Amino acid sequence: MPSPRSLIVQIIAAILASVGTLLAQASPEARPLAISEADSPTIDGDLESDPIWQHAAQITDLRQSFPNEQTAPSERTEIYLCYDSQHLYIAYRCYDSEPEKIGASIMQRDQSVASDDYVFAVLDPYQTERDGYYFRVNANGALGDGRITSQSTKLNKSWDAIWQGAGRLLDDGYSVEMAIPFQSLSFDPKSTTWNANFGRSIPRRDERIRWSGAYRKYRFNGLDRPGRLTGLTGMSKGLGIDFQPYAVGTRSAPRDSSASHIGDFGADLFWQVTPSLKTTFTYNTDFAEAEVDDRVVNTSRFPLFFPEKRDFFLDGQEYFEFGPVSSVLVPFHSRTLGLSNKREKVPITAGVKVAGRMDKLGIGLMATSLDSFDTLESDRVGIARFTYDVLEESRVGSFFTFGDARGNSDNWVGGFDFDYKNTRWQGTNKEVNLKLYQLTSVEPSAEGHAYGFRLGYPNLPFEASLGARRIEQDFRPGLGFVRRKGQTYYTRLGYEFLTLKSDLLRSIDVSTMPVIFQNPGYDLETVSWELFDIDFNFRSGDDLELSSRYRREVLDQPFEIVDGLTLPAGDYRFPSVSLALETSSHRPVDFELEGQFGEYWNGHRWGVEGEVNWRPSKYVGFETGADYFEASLEGGDFEVLIGHAGLRVTPNPRLSWNALAQWDNVSNSVGLNSRIRYIVKPGSDIFLVVNQGYDVEDDRSITRTLTDTTTKVGWTFRY
């Protein structure tokens, strides 16, 4: 039994340890310097030319979040903060002991900069740790931005804000400047404190650095465990009005038809009704500048999901998301608006959208008027989505849509969800989350329901998730997407083994994931079990993955997998294995290569998939890839080959040209897309887009089927 003296010493030590833990977890704070507009810095990446940075608030205490969390970074980083009534200014001085190795291969806006050295800022003006803004600049001054939401684990990079940024390479590192207009953000002017975080990526060392919450388990560019900016006063949002008119001219030349010329115009009006609530009016909406979809060949029994790529619908998208993010069930999928099932343009004559927050209330409202097209009648459709923050990190929500964008039926959908999140479970840094949701669709002849849950434990070294959903046969969201109906049960277990003593490996991740699908009548339809997935993460940034999968498919009727080849009804079981290698993108040439083989339905299959990226300079980039597999079945053999090649030319951060060619052997057609963008100033752009189609004949001759040329000019007037 310990003596009273030793017991007192142990108690004091425990108290001091607890206090130390609490202090270590306390959020850091910074007070940006308030300046006049006359003293505001010039955004050119040169910190030395702006004396104000010598007096600005400074942050230097950053920590590694990866690979060695909470340890000192390998290089020093200094961050400076100041603001005037119009902008928040952020500057970075990134020292580097090997400046010749700094990655600086990208100059184009919104391109992936995983290969490059870059810095970022995330802002959460409402201090929710749920929703916020992301701004990123690399050493070349290439800008990227996005929205962060609690509904999605991925950054919504398609959101584009009006702001400025510049980078400059130096003899001992690089420097970056940002100017973020308060008019581009949603915030409460009565609040003097914002959540924020800042970070830096050093890709050649696979090193990630954060100001606050530098833990491996948190998203590098996320809002978890942020710091705080204090003393913010006097920010102005002006009238909160952005007027964006556009003019567009199109020349279309189909095969065997004369060319047609069309001129058109339209406009979007953005009105910040309150500092946190924005209303958007659109007239004669056009999406000529949107990127083309990746080409795929569907050999499954179910429809494919294509993501949204149009800026009008991506802006404020987070306020319309419902339940767990999944491509199996999307109760509101904005691609149903303005695009037919064949991805043909359906004219949107007008629309209005309200998105934002009122204190704890999240609001997403949208109504759209669709013109008639082919067999579709003109229609008016809409969605209403509300959420309310409860507890410390959770929310409840309701969901409602009306209209049938791809049909002529009267369709109504309503539902509710509950999103529970606790990142301080039982007083630790561990997180647990739970999502519950229910939906009902109503049509004149049918009523259907969908509901489910997802329980998650996303922590390190152990992570786990468990979920289930049911989609009834009669459930049909007129503005949504359903890949397959019936019941789904899934779970995932994963564990990370750190290899701290190895000079070669950083970690080994092991996981298993069984998924069971039943049809609406509760009959077994599919078992997809990833028996094991072993991921070897090397200190070089390379990655090697070995997987073994087992699949069972029950066909209650024949299934035509490709034209002319039908699988009879039956119970099919087929295992397979795959091996994938992904090299680090910090090198001028990086590639991904995956091979797989195994049984396939009533035969065998083998395939290979790969992509190569080459960045010879910051001005030019190439990519090429192919996906090939060959199947030998009892009823016959078939093969699928999809190839693509891309070119990126960026003379400077404002001017870019992207070209993409895609081909597949099933349609035996080639699609070419060429897109030139010139950013006259932030928010004002000129686009030249050319789309061409070609058929490859049996004799290998090529016939042009279509050439569409579009010129679009859009301008922003901010008040």
C-alpha cells in the first residue's frame, strides 16, 4: 500500500498531466491586424514590397498532422494576418532547405495540386465545425477553392469564389498572398470570432502541416479542431449583390446536315439577403463551359451515377444534401434538371434558389422552370431542405421535393434525417457519428418509402462503420437518383499498423468490407465481400495495394451483359484478386496501374487499368490512360476497352487550354472536347468550347458525326 506522501505525489502528477492534456487540446488564437484600405497589400506574392506584413499578426507554431502527428515540421512556416473593411488578407512565408526540390508544376485554377507544394486556409465564420470555406494557393500562384460540409467527407472543389491569390518562388522557399473579400463569404457581422485553420503541404516528404488539430485522423483541409481568429470588427459586405450576365454563340454542324448558328443570352443575380442567406435568380441558364463526363461502359444490371459539374447547381449544394452521401440513393440529384436521361440539354427558362443559414437553421430552397423537350412536357419543379443544429455537433433536418424532371408524372417526396456527431466521445479525441433518415415518395398511382442508418467510428488506428438501407419498389424520387432498390447491409472494419522503425514503409492498412443486397422482396441479389484489402504506404509517397474479393450474383431472369451475350438465370459465385500500384505525384511523371483476374459469372476475367501523368513544366501537362478487361464466359467472349488522352496548357494562371479525347470499343466512337478559359478578372471569364464526335467504321475509317463550337462571355458586377 503506498504511503500518504507517495499517494499525494501521484495525485498531483495526475492532475498536472490532465491539465497538460487540456492545455495541449486548447484551440490556438490569433488576432488579425485591423488596417485601413490605404495600407492594404498588393496581391503579387511579394511580401517584401508590402510593409504591412511586418506589423501583421503572426502564426509560427504549426505541427505535423502527417506522417508524425503533433511533431515539429521539417521546415519553418510563417503566416501573417490582417484585414480591412473589405478583405481578409493572409500571407505565407514558407522556408525550404531544398528550394530546388519545391514542387511547382501547376498554374491552372482548380487543378489538383497534390504534386505541388501549397498552402491553404479554411474559414468557419459561424464556428460550427460543420460548414466552411477552403482557399488554396501553390508556389506558382494557382488558385483553388471549395466548400466544406459535414454531410460529405470530400471537399466540394467545384464551388468558385471571387478572390485573389498569388505565389512566388524564392531562393530559400516560396511566399503566397491571399485577399479574400468579405462579400464572397457568409458570416454574422455581430460575431467578432471565426474558426479558422491554416496548413502547408510538402509532397516530396509526404508531409502535411496544420496550425490546429494536427492529428492524422482529421481531414487535412477540414474544420476539425480549428483555431480561432478574434477581434474581427467593421467588415463590410456592401449591398450583397452580384449581377452576372452572359452572352453565348453556338455553331452546330451535325453529319449530313447544314450548320446552324444560335445566339443567346441570360443572367444570374446573386443577392445576399442577410449576411448568411443568399438568393440566386437565373434566367435562360446556360452550361456551355461545364466539363464533359468521363466515358464509361456499363456491364452491370443497374444505371450509372454521373456527378454534377455545373456551377449554378454546385454553388450552395451542401444545403441540399440529405442523409449519408451515396451514389445508390440520392433523393435530390441536380443533374435531373436541365439534362435528359440521354444527357441531352433540356432548356431551363428560369429559376430561383435560396441557400444559407439563419443562426442554427440551415435553408435550401430552389424552384426551376423547365421548357418542353422531346416527349417531356414543360414543368415547374422544386426542393425545400431545412436543417437545425442540435447538441454540440449534430443536426436534424427535413426534406421535400415536387415535380418530375425526367417524366410527366406528379411526384412528391418528403422525409427527415438526424445527423449525430461527437468528436469528443467520452472525453477523448475519438469520434462517433450516426445518420438516420426516412423518405416517402407519392405519385397518383403509388406510394413508396426509403429509410436507413449509418453508424461510424472513424478513428485511428481502428475504424469501423455499419449501415443498412431499404428502398421500396414503389419509391421514386422525381428529382433524384436510385441505382438499385431493395435492402442493403454493409460494414467496414479497418486497422492501421504504423511501422515507425522501418526506413521503407510508413504504415500498413488492413480492412475488410462485406456488402449484401436484397431485392424489394427480400430475396438475395448480390453479395460483394472485400475479404481483405492490404495497403502498403511507403515513405516515398508510393502506395501498393493487394485485394481479394468474393462476389455472388443471383439472377432471377436472364441478363444481357453486352449486346449479343446473355447470361441465363442462376446463382453465380466468383472470387477475384487485384494488385494496384500508385506512385507519388510529386515526381514529374507519376502513374497508377492495377491488374485483376479471377472468376467472372460462369467464366473468367482478367483486366488492367492504368493512367500516366507527365508534367514537363508548369506550363504543360499530359495525361493518358486506359481501362481494359477481357471476359471468357460459357456463352461467348467479350472485351471492353476505354481510353483517354488529355492535354493541359497554361501560359499563366489566368489563361488555360484543356483538351480531352475519349474512345471506347463498345460504341466505337471518339469524343473530343477542347476548352479555353481566360479569366479577365475574378468572376469574369471568356470561354471557347469545341465538342466533336467521330464514328470509327469497321474498315478503320473515321467519320465526323458532330462539331459544336461555343463562345461564352460572362461578367460579374458586384455591388
